Amino acid sequence: MAKVFLQLSGMIRYEMVLQWRQRMLTGVMLSLIALPLVMYVLFGQANAAEVQRTWIASGGIATDAALNTTTRYAIMYAAMSIYLIALLVIPIVAADVLARDRQAGVRELLDGLPVTSGVYLWGKLLGWWAAAGSGLLVTMLIVGAGLWLLIGPYHLDRFAGMWLAFAFGIGLVNSSLSLLLTSGQPTRRRAIILAVVFAALCLFANITMIGQSDPLWNMLSPGRHAISIHFIMEAWRDQVPVQVSPTSDVIWSLLGGAIEVAAVWAIIWVWLRNRHRLTR
């Protein structure tokens, strides 16, 4: 057990360092920080006027009505940005995590070491989670602070809940699926192409579900329709007459994503183990 733990910790540390040195993840996180703030500065004049009127009406006191208004706009501008990046960009960045080892010959080197397929797969996946998850948490803090300065105080718990649902429920789940589904590709180029197709299908799955309510599809759809509708449309609820999905749908969607990752991981693990046996 101690040996497995040491192997896992070494692979996790290696993958984290590798991801941040490649700068792709850094670029994604910088974009995620800039987009909500720039969008509010460029297009939020009318919203800023409403926020100002709300604060004047409340006498400058952080009443529930004032905080609800500022929270709605903080979520609106942050949710649109993180949803697009979590659904369409982060899975593509994760696509070459396993293919890179195969193309560089690292996988063949690891096959000669006492590292099982399960440890290898868990190490790569957990390493990616650690790198991407830490980046998403840092961006949440920076974007949250920036919107607080631009818009004013808001409900931090609602903002954090939205961000974590998108970042982990879509970003990490879908990037994990992308990482696993592209594991059999011999080159990084082919892995990235497959990830682009996967991301496009996820977006298509979300679009086709607008205005529909199917509990099973809401749970298993890779577009995470229930999460996006719950947070984005709820922020627009005064302007868009769309039925907002309940919180229970969001929870089931998060659970469905975890089930999908576990199922795909098990399939890829069996495939890697059998492939390793055949090549020995």
C-alpha cells in the first residue's frame, strides 16, 4: 500500500508540474479571469446603473434586495464565461495527457517499471485534477474579488456554489472524460481532434435540451444541461421566461458526471491492462 501511495504521489506531482510548465493551462486560467471582468466593463453599463439605483434605494445598506441584484449580475457575467471554457476549452487541454506519454515514449518506459495500469491511470487522472482544480479555485478567488470591486458586495455562497458547479461539475468531469476517451490515440494531434469533436457534441447535447425536462438525460447528458440552465437562466430570470431547473437536477447532474467518469475509467483500465498483457 505504501508503495502504491508513493507511486501515485510521484505521478501526481509530475503531472502538476508538467501541466503548469506547458503554459496551456495557465493561458486558459488567465482567459477565465479576464473574460468576466472585461465583459462587465464593456457591456455592463446598464446593469451598473441598475445596481446603483438599488443601492440608492437601500440607503447604501446591504439589504437583501441590494445583494440579490448584485449577486445576479456577478453570477450572470461569471457563469457565461466559465461555462464556455469548462465545456469547450478545458476538455481539449486535457486531451493529450495520456497521448503525450505514448508519443514521447514515456508509456513504454513505465511499462518496464512495477507500475500497474490502475496506478498509472489514477496517477494521470489525479494529477490532472490537482493541476486544473487548483487553477480553477485560484481563478474563482480572483474573479470573485474583481466582480466584488466592480459590482459591489454580493452573496458569496451563491457565487461560490455556481463557480464550483461549473468548474468541477463540468470542467473537471468533462475534461476527465476527454482525457480517458482519448487515451488510445497514438499522437497528441489525434487526441486533440477527438477532444474537439467530444466538446462539440457536448455543446450540441446542451442546446438540444433547452426547454425540455428529462430526468435521466439531465443526469447523464455530457452537456450538463441542468447545471447551465439552473445558474445562467436563473441569473436572466427577469428577462428570459425560462423554467429554471431545480437544485435537485443540478445534484443529479453532478452525480451523473461522477458515474460517467467512474464507468469510463473502469473501461479504459481494463483496456490498458489487457493491452499491457498482450505486449509483454
